[in-house]
Amino acid sequence: MTIKEVEERTSLSRSNVRFYEKEKLIEPSRNEKNGYRDYSENDVENIKKIAYLRTLGISIEDIRRIMSEKVTLQEMVEKQNEVLKNQMIDLDKARFMCEKMLEEESISYEKLQVEQYVTELEDYWNDHQAVFKLDSVSFLYIWGSMLTWTIIIVLCLMIGGFSYSKLPTEIPVQWSNGVATSLVNKNWIFICPVLCIVIRYLLKPFIYVKLQMNNYHGEIVTEYLTNYMCFIVLSIEIFSILFTFGVVKSIVLLLFVNTVVFIGLLVVGLTKMDLRGKEFL
């Protein structure tokens, strides 16, 4: 059957089906006549099973382990059940503390006394280390947010708009040893925000599929990479303007620093995310 028929049979989107295929969780055959994918009844059942297990919070990698019989479904569901129980315990504790606070006639930030609700402060902090690990990795989410992308594209537009009247008719877009090797009309300066939009809305889905990572890392890394590429576009725009006015001569160092910072922050962020995930387990 075609992917359109699979969508109708599973009530899932085409992108979900393609993602599971990219993850090698399903492997449809090819129609010998036209080369199109030919999904079987077994593929449809597997897609529904995979989607269902994902709703339980089981990762793509763990589903792969189940399907390859490295672990049984029974074992994985028991493990996930314990994870959910622990999360519910934490939520119940938080709800209890909220109810305890609401027993007061009125509460305010100015009058809040933590010791009134927590007797052993150090023990309480230790019991909530997962929360603090989440706080410590928040910069990763900020960098990968829509807000960051919006700020970058607005900066691209503002820089282009403010500098346009002061730029010569032609500006450099390629450089070698401090010398411009290729010139284009200065209207090119407005291509930068367009490139950011292309990266965000056309390239981003492609990156997500190519990463072939489980949802625990895939989404945030894709956001991170997408915004990083937009930041590179912004850096190139700024460099072109500065180069035109003779302020800087080489872009290599700028791109090198951008890349080193990006890799460093990403590694630290993902490491902390892994530690946070283990804390919940």
C-alpha cells in the first residue's frame, strides 16, 4: 500500500511514518514497477505499535532494542512504569507542598519563608537535584528556542537596513587573504534574513531526519543546529559590512570561534541532559 493509505490506516502523519523508516524501525519493500515504497500490513501494525510505545514515553532507541529482541516488551514496560511512578511521586510531593502553602490565608513572594515549609533544607535540595540539573542546562533550550531565531533574523534585518545607505553599490561576498574575490549588488545584504527563514522552515526538517536520533536529543539538537547556522549567516553579514569599511580582513577566525563555542556548549548541554535523564531513572 502507498504512504497515503498508511496515513489513513494509522491516523499518523506522513512525517511520522518517514521518521520511523529513517530510524530503520520499519523497512517497506519497493514496488518493482514504479520504485515506490510498498507498505505491508505488518508495516502498518509496527507503525501503530511504535507510535503507541512512544506515547508511553519509551524512547526510539529502547523501541529498537525491543524489536531486535535485546530486551523484552515486558521488561521495558516494567522499567517505564517505575520511571512514571517516580515522576508521580515527585509530582505528588510538589502538589503536597503547594497545598501546604495554600493553607495560609494569603501568600506572597515578599513574605515567603522557605523554612516554614522545609525543615531540613539541605536534604530537601538533595531530593530535588534533577530540577537543578534542568536549570543548569536551560541555556541549551534558550539557544534552541524560537525566540533566539527571531532575534537573529530581526538583527539581520536591522543591520541590513541601517547599513544599506552607507554601503557602496557592490559589496564583497567572497574573500581571500584579506582581498575581495567576488562582488555582488549591495541588495545582497537582505538575502541574509531570507536565508535564515529558509534554514528554519526548509532545512530544519531535513536536519531532524538526517540526525536519526531519538526524540530525547533529536529535537533540541536540531533547533540548536538550525539557530547556529542562522547565527553564522548573521556573522557573515556583519563581516561583509565590516570588511567593506576596512575594519576586518579575515573571516576564518570569526567562524572558527563560532564553531568552537557552539561545539563546547552543545557537548556540555547534552552531557547535562544525559545526567538529568539518569537522575529521573
